[in-house]
Amino acid sequence: MDVRGWSVPLNRRGFLRGAGGLTLGAAVAGCAPASTGSTGGPVTVEVWHGQTDTGKKVLEALVADFHRIHPGIRIDLGGGVIADAMSQKITAALASGSYPDIAYVFGSDLASVARSPQVVDVTDLVDAGPGFWVPAREAVTVNGRVRAVPALLDSLAVVCNKALFEKTGTPLPTAGWTWAEFVDTARNLTDASSGTFGTGWPGTGDEDTVWRLWPMVWDLGGDVIGEGGRGIGFAEQGVRALDVVRDLAAAKCVYVDPKPGGEQMYQAFGGGNLGMVVTGPWQLPDIADAGIDYTIVPLPSFTRRPMTISGPDTWTLFDNGQDRVRAARTFLSWLADPAQDVRWDVGAGSLPLSRRTQELPAWQEKTAETPGLPVFVDALEHARVRPVHPAYPQVSAALGTAIVAVLLGEATPADALRECAKAADAALIIPR
């Protein structure tokens, strides 16, 4: 087993991070490879990519190849800002009137960014694409219009330390298990005398804390935002989901990580002190490097139906004039083609953006050498995404506070959700 071809992140944000036939770029009207701008010289496309380490190296290699076949377009990988800070920098750049042609924008931030008239509608470009997975397509659609090109795709599942399961005589879970069984399993795996916990949960109240709860809400029939958009859609379902969090905390079988990105939680799993961790494919290199003998199973549910969440990120295009828009579209079209997408996926840790990429030999080889990877890809068939709504960050912050309060035993699920609803509903009624 060798997964060192993937980058080795401590968390998803820190990690940031051919097929034959017609390419996407050639399939889009007006997006054929541009040779020169209207002035006769090369067109420079400024990209704020947000990547570090391995992700940056993969992107640089792709850009070098793009330059060889598109001599009239120069891709400037500038910006110098990490992806975590991209939303704030883009907001300031739009206000000043000096902004890039392309920026790597988190899916949860797209709705706010897309309020700017400088964001280019790319519906036709994505329509002509390789057939993006439904979660990827939904994550870039705002009010029926496609406002970005999918950039990175993931999903959540449960990684289990097989040695701890064997040591405690706990049966390994299988697809179709329930959240009640998850709590019982975590309890069985916990050994206070050795500092071993059944599972972990990020406890900073940020999006890493929150997005693990949405699959529970959706499985129960709730939604992030209620009908009409003037209030939350999980007033009842959120309480039941928080009951699971309370049960884990009451059983003292959950390690609450106080560090952003779940850094200590993942270190505990890599050190053999955590039986299960809910995570995505980005964490597999660290787990393999730690020598953990692991297996991966789908997320539990209340109904035994498959349910998970995907958190896609985006390449968002801004209008700096006809020549630069055309060149930027050409680059993004080329980048999304399976021949390039598979290089990004294998090298930088995304799941395939389309089934066409999944079917390529390079991805099949990566799948064969990475135990459990197909679980994450198969989960895309039933994954959902967070709503692309400008008030989502406020809703998330309110729920994050509620989750932490329950994890720390400072509030009951009902009380925590009641306070969450007050803050989130107030954010949703403000015109945006």
C-alpha cells in the first residue's frame, strides 16, 4: 500500500490544496483555445489559487502543460493568499475594483461572492463539461445560475482502527448501521485507563464542527434553510441530531478537539488512541503513514438509508474584460477535462469531478492502491451539499455554537438548538 502520491494534510483546509476525444474547452462555444488578445499580444490570466505544498505543485505542473499548448495565454498563479482567507481578500478586491480573473472560493462562500456583478455566469461552460457529479453541480449553482466551475470534491465516511476493534472485541460496522450503533460502538472502544476514545469531534464551533451534523438533519427530513427561506429547516431534526452528540459526550467516549481543523483528533487516531474518525479522503495519507490498519465504512444514519455530505470548492471567474474572460474560460475548461482532472485528483487529493474521470486508468490505479477510497467515491451517488445561500455562514456559526455547548455539557440539545434558531433565523430574515 502506497498513498504517498497524495499530499499529507493535517486537515482539509490546510491540505489545500487523458481521456481521448474532444476536450471540454473545444466543446464550449467561444472557448476555443485563445492565441492572442484583441491587441495582438498574449493574454494574462491572474489566478488566486489558495493552494499550498502539494496542491500548489500539482497546479504549477498543470499550468506548465497548459502553456505549451496555449501559447497565447499566460496563467499567473499569484495572489499569495491561502484558501482560508480567500473570501475576505476577494471581498476587499471587489470593493477596490482590482480583482483576479479566477479565485479558489470555498463552496460555502460562493453565494456571498456571487452577489457581485463581476462574477461571470458559467452555466454554458459547466453544461458542456464532462458530466460533473450532482453534488459538484449543486455547489456552484446560485438561484438557478452556475456561478463557478467545480474545483475540488470530497465526502465524509467513517475510518475505523481495526486493531482497536479487535482488542475490544467490537464487531466492525457495516453499511446501513445507525447512529445509535455508532454511539454504542464508540462506548465499547473507549478505555479511560489508556486514554483511548471511541471517536472524536472538532470542538471549535467552525464549519469543521458543523458539517458533520448536516447528514443527520437531512436523513431525518430536515434542511438547513426552511421553506420560504425565512428560518432554519431543522428546528426539530436538529434536536434529535444533537441528542447523538449529547449521548457521545455523556458516555465520555468522544474526544473534543479544541484545535482548528481537528489537528489533535487526527493525531490521536494516528497514535492509536481513537477508534473511529468521521473524515474524508484527504486524511488517508496521514493514516497510512501512521501505520494504522484501517477500514472505511459509510456514515451511519437514523433510517439505515445511505446519507453523507460533500463539501465541494470552486473556481470562480471574474470579469476583467472580454479577452481575459475568454482566456480564463479556456483554462478552466481545460482544467476540468478528465485528462487534467485525474492528475489533480491523484496528486492533490480531490475525488473525481465526474464519472468519466473515475473510469480513467490512472484513477483506477489510485483506487487499487488506496484501501477504502471507493467508499468515498461511491458516497457521491447519495451525497448532498450545503445550500449556496449568503446567510449560510451565519447559520453555520449559530449551529457550531450549539454543537460545542452540547459536547461540553453546557446545554441540553433542546436549549442549544433554541439559541441556535434565534441567531440563525435573525440572519435569514435580513434581505441579501
